[in-house]
Amino acid sequence: MTPANPIVNVGNKTQEAGDAHGHQDMLAQLLSPLAQNDHVRGAIDVILNQMQLLSQELTGAKPPTQAGGETLHAWMDRAKAVRSRGGYFPYIGSGRGRGALVELIDGSVKWDMINGIGVHMFGRGDAGVTRACMEAALADVVMEGNLQFNADSVAFAELLIKEASRASALHYCFVTNSGCMANEAALKVCQQKRQGAPRVIAFSDCFMGRSVAMSQIGDEPGYRQGLTQNILVDYIPFYNADLGERSTEMALWHLQECIRRYPGQHSCFVFELVQGEGGFNVAPREFFVALMQACKAAGIPVWDDEVQTFGRTESMFAFEALGLGEFIDVVSIGKISQACACLYTADMNPKAGLLSGTFSASVTSLHAGLSMLSRLRDGGYYGANGRIANLHAAFRTKANDLVKRRGEFFPAVKKPFGRESKNFVSGVGGMMRLTPFGGDKDRIAKLLQNLFEDGVIAFMCGHGPHHLRFLPPIGVMTPEDFDPVFEILEKSLQRSA
Ligand SMILES: Cc1ncc(COP(=O)(O)O)c(C=O)c1O
């Protein structure tokens, strides 16, 4: 079971055990006078202690107790009434959780392997995160903006620039409140640099968010049905491990054809270095180098959409993990960082007026984001032997063992042109995938519902084959936590077969 993060008193300051290298001191400088008051800090400690006491009984998955006011189904009906359609799962959180465990309003407890699609990376009820939220809530406002902002906005951008600039020329940072808005900023920066060039190059199966522009670039027709289309997109096939080097040659050929066909008309090539919604597809460095070099030769800016990969690979930025920093002109990040951002080089710096807006992000998301990113940076998470790499290795060990023991759930995965694959376990870092039932969408959808009932929340990725997707809380999940998760998964696979 994920250990609780105990509150430890250090003089008249408090510190969450496991927080590394005094980044608390950095955060302390950002606090409002009220949040620095000793009485207030003592009260925060009391609250955190109570929070931990009240969550101690959460030690594993458990079925509903129906405790607490309205039932889950009544709340789901209310949700349906206001949203016009039901949720994917019958999920309403109670607001209580512990580590990788979340409690729902019906009293059931589940292992959360998707975490708001990759957002809650220190899981639930984490003392460090809750402390940061309480401290931020004591500021005089809820939201920071582009006209008036507090120190958190600046420190958040500084942390990102410092991490990014270690291995790239990224130099400036614009903070936003969604991944999609970070992408909108990135596209604007690229378009302005290229004097309004109308075309975008993207990978097949990419996903970029839900604005009018991003829905057009994302490679999923269902997400742009009925929209007016005014962005011209050229799709390049993503890396196909079955084809090896030939796959790189094919992608490069397609790119060169686009550049030849539409000279000077591309504002950027947007890269997802690990495809997220598209199926947790990975590619070797050489694949990206070939394409990025071709972009550079043609003067096409390289934009790296790290909204899903950010924080989760063996470096904070996936471009650093892959050694691609020299090619990157613009990068967008989100999810794990709580507030989102678009970073760009000095050469891409747009004219005044292009990037702004009422909100940047809430004080809470900026302060909690800073706290979480500092912990990830300083807590031994990154590197080939870091905690993220070890967690991924533990996932693979459990998943490969399951595939070996229960081969009946893992028929060959169907690929285009009648090809088959036996690559059932894949992903990188905190992005983990498993492909049962030959990658069949309907059967995996049924498995997800059964899993949910049995006590594990996961999700799907891929456009065919489809995969079971895990985005576990890398900040607090331990390799041992996979034991109960895989026990439940095996039972649910049996039920769904
Ligand atoms: C690669 C990628 N880009 C952009 C987005 C959009 O982010 P948001 O949903 O925060 O707007 C996502 C969301 O899943 C994503 O995976």
C-alpha cells in the first residue's frame, strides 16, 4: 500500500517527509503574509494531520457502502441532466482518497490508474499537495491573470524555463489554464513566425485538444464533425516498429513530398514524441532526428506537444529524454503541471499582443503545480534508474507475467494489411499500455466497465488496435501497488472474456 506522507515538524516550519532538498524554502518565499503566519501554519498542520487520520482506513479496493446522502446513481442522473449525456463511468468522487486509492460518493474505493487522464500525479490526499493548495487559498485572489499576477506565476514559468533550457534554446514561457490553450498559443507563435503560412504538418493519430483549431489538427474525424475546417493539415505516418528503419524512410519521404508540394506554406510540424490518445506509440530518436532535420532544412518550426508526456518520461521534458533539444522551437505542456504553458525560443518570440488573456491560471494550480514539479525534479524520479523508470519496469514485469500465464486473453493484435503483432505490453515511463483481446475496441470497453466495478479505474487509447491505458500516479505509486491492481485485472479479464 502506498505509504502515507507523514507531517513532520521542523522547528516552527513543517515539512512533508519525502519532500526533497528544501524546495519548501523556495515555495515559502511565494507565500502571502497570511500563509506565513505561525498560527496559520499550525492550523494547516492540524488540518493535514486530520486529513491523514481520516484517510487511513483506505487500504485497498472495496465495494460500495451506499453511505452518505444521495446515492451515486442519483448524482449521475443529475450530472446527465446538466451535461446532456452520461459519464463514461458511474464516477462521482467523495473528495477523500489516499495515494493511488480514490473513494467514490457511494463509499466504494478504487485503484485509480488514470487520474483525471494524467493529472493527479501525487495521487489523492497527499499532504504536500494539500498544503500547497491551502497556502495558495490564503492569497487575496482566486485567479492570476496576464495584467495582474502574483509571484507564483513568475516562479512557475522560471522553473519550466530552467528545466527546459538545460537541453534546448527554449527561453520564454506563456502560462495558460489548459493544454489546449497552450497549443493555441504554440500554433499562433508558429504562424506569426511564418507570416501566416496556412498549413500544419502533424502525425497520423495525433491528438491536440478540443478548440476549433486543435480539433481540426487532431486525427480523429469524430472530434471535428460539423466544424468549419480552415486549417490545412498534412499527416505523416508515425513510427511503425514492425517496419523498423523502413518506417523512418517512409515518414521522411511523405514529409519531403509535403514540403515539395507546398513550398513555404507550412507554419510548423507538431510532434507528439510519445503519442498519447493515439495509443502510447513510441519511436526511436533517429526517427525524430530525420524528420526534424528535414524541417530545419526547410525553415519549418518544430513544435513539440508535451501536454501528455510532460513530467512522465525519464526527464521532465520528453525531448530531453530523447536528446532532441537542439531541434525544438516551441513546446507545450500541461496535465501533471496543474497549470499549463507554452515555451518558445528567443527566435520565435512573438510580437506584443499575440499572447494574452484574462486568466493565466488559479493561484492554487500554480502553487500546487510548482510544489509538485519541484518534488518530481528533486525526488529521484528521473534518469534511467529513477523512480519513474522503476515503476515502468514493475508494470512491464507484472504485465508480461499476466500475458504469459493467461495467453487466452491475449490473441495476436490485428494490424493493417492482415499483419499481426505480439507486442502486448508497451509505453514509456508513466505511460503504460496493455493490449488484451486482440486490441478489439468493444471488448476492451467492456473490460473497462468490469474493471471499474471490480475496483480499478483505467482507460483506453489507440485508434485500432485499441489498448488498455494506465496513467498511474507516478509521484506516490509504488511497484508493490501493482500487485492488487493486477489481481483485479486478471479477475476482470476473466469476467470479460
Ligand atoms: C498531446 C495532447 N495535447 C493536448 C491535449 C489537450 O489538453 P487539455 O485537455 O488540457 O486541453 C491533450 C489532452 O489529452 C493531449 O494529450
